[in-house]
Amino acid sequence: MSLHYDHADVIIVGGGMVGLTLACALKDTGLQIVIIERGEAPVRKSLDRDCRVSAIVMGNVKLLQGLGVWKYLEQDACPMRSMRIWDNQEQGGIRFDACEIGEDALGYLIENSCTQRAMHKTLLESDTVEFCSPAEISEVIWLDDKVEVKLADGRLLSTPLIVGADGGRSWIREQAGIGVWQRDYKQKAIVATVRPERGHNGVAFQRFLPTGPLAMLPMSDGLCSIVWSAENSEAERLMAMDAKTFLEALNVTFGPVLGRISEAGDRSAFPLIGRLAKHFVRERVALIGDAAHCIHPLAGLGVNLGLRDAMVLAQEIVDARRYEEDWGEPSVLDRYMKQRLPDVLSIMGSMEGMHQIFTSSIPGLKEVRGLGMRLMGNSGAIKQLLMRNSTGVSLPVPKQIS
Ligand SMILES: Cc1cc2nc3c(=O)[nH]c(=O)nc-3n(C[C@H](O)[C@H](O)[C@H](O)COP(=O)(O)OP(=O)(O)OC[C@H]3O[C@@H](n4cnc5c(N)ncnc54)[C@H](O)[C@@H]3O)c2cc1C
């Protein structure tokens, strides 16, 4: 696509769910936004559905409603009314119900490609957002008062702020010289769409196994999406199985909760690597979404953190303009980082803790874990606090960016 201007108020590199959220948040502000996307990956289908599915928690559903994205999305979204977690089939299980926090759903399960499509439709309503794709950046040049971005086809753009929304292996992060703390979980997540015999009734199931968690997430038409995280060697064994053997392994591992799982679509595997950028910002650069932090998908919160990054950054940019500040300056960008770090660190810490608790083989830990889950299940107050925090409903409803 040809660009209409050679200067943008904000350049967003990466048109994934998080980069598009930032563009949606800024689309009515009058700021000129350019999104540079190298070319979206083809959708990997499983039983004719996108095998990449995300649980968007209730707090962020409200955010998408506020941005005008939800109206294009709700017909594709399956409500998650409750969640059941257990580490063996007999005892120690815990159940979270949306009604316990006064909501209809804890969140919604949505295919990633549907979310992106809905965001694209929302952006079509704006004439200040330009989508430049497929496009490769060949060079980023940092000057005192702006950044220059050279595209591989020779075009040159300038901006006061470049935003890296280009995922876990962010090229922008690398160009900005920002290092990462990295943790290889030595696991892969296998995803696929499956068909259980019984209706799921909007219940999400998570079974913790010594080799990693197996999630069964409700989708529309009675289908479910699985996210089966397993140590690399076990994941490779599961991926190498033929369809019939894999289905058998899935039935044995998940158990009979939803009756027999009669069909499993094509599988894809994703290596699980935790990452935290050592800085979320530097002069004229801000990182959002997986470019800033990648977490284990066991609680399905990765993109949820990214959506909140996008909203906070959008508000800081707009506030800076209102007060005639330069929004590429570290003093402005630091405000974004300071607001996001506590949320990101607390979610990353909880994910790491859960991963350790459920995979560690320390003698006696299994019994303590079972007791802890039972205590939590019986304690209304602790459970409610956990649910309100993880679904984001206790966070302030994001303001309309204006
Ligand atoms: C198996 C699995 C299950 C998950 N389930 C959930 C869940 O239930 N809930 C949840 O909240 N999170 C979940 N996550 C995490 C979630 O998928 C990620 O957090 C989310 O996709 C990150 O979005 P993003 O836009 O930051 O990055 P990405 O989705 O990686 O998008 C980055 C975009 O940038 C583009 N790009 C990259 N490099 C360049 C470049 N140099 N130039 C131009 N464009 C570029 C890419 O093409 C891509 O479109 C899951 C993750 C996995 C692996």
C-alpha cells in the first residue's frame, strides 16, 4: 500500500493484536498513525478454525467495547462462564464462576484472526491511520528530535515516536539496543481445535500435569480449543503421533469430563520462552505487548497485558500532546513504563510461581498444593480477589482516549 505522507505522529511496527489496539485507541485523536506490518502470518486452521485462540478477560472486553471493536467481534466470541482447574481427577480441584464476581462471563474465547479482522474493520472508519503492509524496515535512524525509518523499498518516514509492537523476537527492541531477561521453559504448547461429545456450557478446563498444563477452552458450536503445554521431548512425541493415536492420548490425559473427544484437528506447536525487556522505553521508542514481555500461556494473560500496555501508552501520548509535550521524550515515555511495570511484574511473577508449583517434583509439594487449592476453593474472599485481579475487572475501566 502506498503511503500518503512521509511524517507520522506515531509509527507502530507490528500489526498484531496489540499494535492494532494502539492504533484503534489513537484513531479518533487526529494524530497521524502509520502501522508497518511485514505481512501477517497465514492463519493455521484446525477443524476449519484458527488454531490460535485467546481468552480475553472481562476487563479487556470492556476496553474493546470502548474502542468500538467489540461490535465486530461479539458474534465470534464464546463466553467463558466458569473455569475448573485440577491436578488430578479426584481431588484438589477448584472452580471459578463469573457470578461470584457479579459478571456474566470471566472473559471470552476468540480466534486471534477474528480479533485482528475486527480491529482492521474498526480502523477502516478512520482516515488518520494508514496500514503499510507488506513492508520491511531496513533501517531506523535516531536523531535528536525524531526517528527516521527507511523501508526496504526506499521510502523514508519520520516520526517523534516509534512503537515496537513486533512480538517476542522484536526487531525494534534489538535496534534500540534494549536487552531482555529470558527464560526457556523447555516446553512447547500444542494447540488444536477438538470436538468433545458433551456440551462445554462455557466452562474452561485446565488440568495441571507434571509435564505441563492442558487447557480445554470453550469455543462456539460446541468445539473446544486445546493448549497442551509439555516438556520438549513429550511435545515432540505428541506432535509426531498420527491423528488417531493423538486423540487417544488426549482422551486418556484429559479424562471423561466432557465425554469422549471424538475429533481433533491439525496441531501446531509453539516453543515457550518467557521474556522481559530490560527497559520498555528509550528515547523515541516504546515497546508494547510481547515485544516488552512474553509470559507462559498457562493462565492465558499474554495478550491481555499487551492490550493494557496499548491503552496506557495511547493515553500518555494524548496527554502529552494536550500539554504541548514531545511524546517521544523519555520523561513522557517513563510515565507509560511506570504505570505498566507493576501489572506486568505481578502477572509474570504469578505465572512463574504457578509453573513452579505445578511442575516441581519436590517431595510433599503435591499434598501442599492440593490443600492450598481446597483452602482457596473454600475461601470466598481470597477466591474473589484472585478472580477480580486476573479478569481485570478490579482495574479502572479505561477512559475513552480523547
Ligand atoms: C499457545 C499460546 C496460547 C496463548 N493463549 C493466550 C490467551 O488465551 N490469552 C492471552 O491473553 N494470551 C495468550 N497467548 C499470548 C498471546 O498470543 C500473545 O501475547 C499475543 O499474540 C502478543 O501479541 P502482539 O501483538 O504483542 O505480538 P504478535 O502477535 O507476535 O504480533 C507481532 C506482529 O508484528 C509483526 N512483525 C514482527 N516483526 C516485524 C518487523 N520487523 N516489521 C514489521 N512487522 C513485524 C508480525 O508479523 C506480527 O503481525 C498465548 C500464546 C501462545 C503461544
